[in-house]
Amino acid sequence: MARVAVEIVTSFVLNQDHKIAYRIYRHPDATTDRRLLLIHGAGVAGRFTWEAMQHFLTSWSEILVPDLRGAGETHHQLGEEIPFTVHQLVEDVEALTQQLDWSSFDLGGYSLGGLVSMLYKERNREKVEKQFLLESAILDRTEWQETVQIREQYAQAAVHLHGDDAATGIKAFLDTISPNRRVSPAVEKLTIDRLGERAKGFAHSLEAVTAAIRELDREKLLAAQGDVTSFIGGLSVEPMHHLHQSLADRMPNWHYFLVPGTDHSLPYQKPRQIARMMDDELQRYLSA
């Protein structure tokens, strides 16, 4: 049964000339007093990404959902769309958790938010306990060069997002990241409309990951992670499943789950099912 948060706090913190928006959902009837930070993907606000899912999560008493730069209610103080790096996104999350005095919590990230969460873990290992990833950026192909090539396609989509034909860029992005998606025209339109609300911010998010890929050491980043549960959409491309299965085979801390009937939009498509699996995975982690 879906739960209604007893209290929802909406506010901002200031970091590097940006007002970072966030929401905290409080559930005093949770089965533990643990806290969970959830980081959204490129282009769509945290609320739209996680609000449905948080209704079904039963294990966390507080759930913190920020808006990253380029999305939602987070803006530069001058109201402009300013390019940023993934490291600046991590610094924003660090500033937020420090101001809220969140010194120990579980952490989840979707797409771009998955990469941000892994970088945060690498820099703040003592703060992060259980981890969840939903189709994290840079973890889509076994061969690193293939991952780099895919990101170059996203960079081409970003060119359209900076111009007057954002819809073309968004469609190119969706065709690359979810080539096997099965959605109605109405859902496709809603997706394009949401991603187009801050088209330049979306473009900056894609460009930030493309820039990061040119400097990141993926193996080093993976080695810095703790107990990870990774969800991959059943309709997502086979090479992504191969990568996560291989990670689960060689890393005892990596737990891979296929979510049937979903593609890259899995947090929107199966929030109840993923929430149940997250609750179950937390119990496995706590009982280990």
C-alpha cells in the first residue's frame, strides 16, 4: 500500500552561486530510523523521478531528494543556465548533506545521479552505507571504448538542445538510451515535454557526463563502492546487462537485478516493484 509522507520539507541551500533545491519526505512509521538520499538523472527534477517510489519505500524514516543543477527548482542566482561538471554536482550534494547534518545515510542514484552518487561515495566513504543504482551513467557497456562512443552520440543530441529544435535532440537522446522502449504516444510526449522544460540545463547535464568520461577511471571508481544493488531495465540493451552481470560475478558487493517490462525509464515505470526490491535488499545488507 502506498504511504503518504507525514511531513514534506521543501527548501534551498546556497552553494557556488546556485540555489540548490531539495525536498525531505518524513515517514515516522518506517521500519528503521535510517535515512536515504536519492539523486535524479539528467533533465527531470527529483520530485518527478522519486516521489512515486518514496510512497512505497517502507524502510527509511527520512528521504532526501535534491534537484541537481540544470533541473527542477535549482538555479543559478542570476537565473541563467550555466555549464557545470559532475564534480560540481558532487560538491553541491556535499554542501547539502553538510548543512543538513546528514553524516550517515543510504544512497541511491538514477542515470546521471548514479554517477554522482558513485563519485560522492568515492569522496565520502564513511558517510554512505547501502547503495542503489538505477541504470547509472558510464555503466552501460562492458568495453570502455563503446561507452565513450555512446556518450559522443549524446553530445550530438546536446547540440540540438542548445538550439531552437530541442525536441529533435531529446528524441535522439531517447533513441540512443532506450532504443527498445515501448511507450504510448502520450507517454512519449510527456517525456519530451519534461526533458524540454529546461533544455539547456539538460544539455549541460549530458555534456557534463561526456566530459567526465574523458577523465574518469571506471575501475578505480568501481573499487571505491560499497554494497551496491544495481537495477537494469529488462528492455534495455543486452550489453548493459552483460556488464552488470559480469560485475556481480566478480565483485561480491555488486548485486544485479533485471526489472522486467522496463527500459531506461524504470523509476517511472515500476516504482512499486523497485521500492519493494530496495526494501528487501536493505534487509539483506543489514542481516549480512
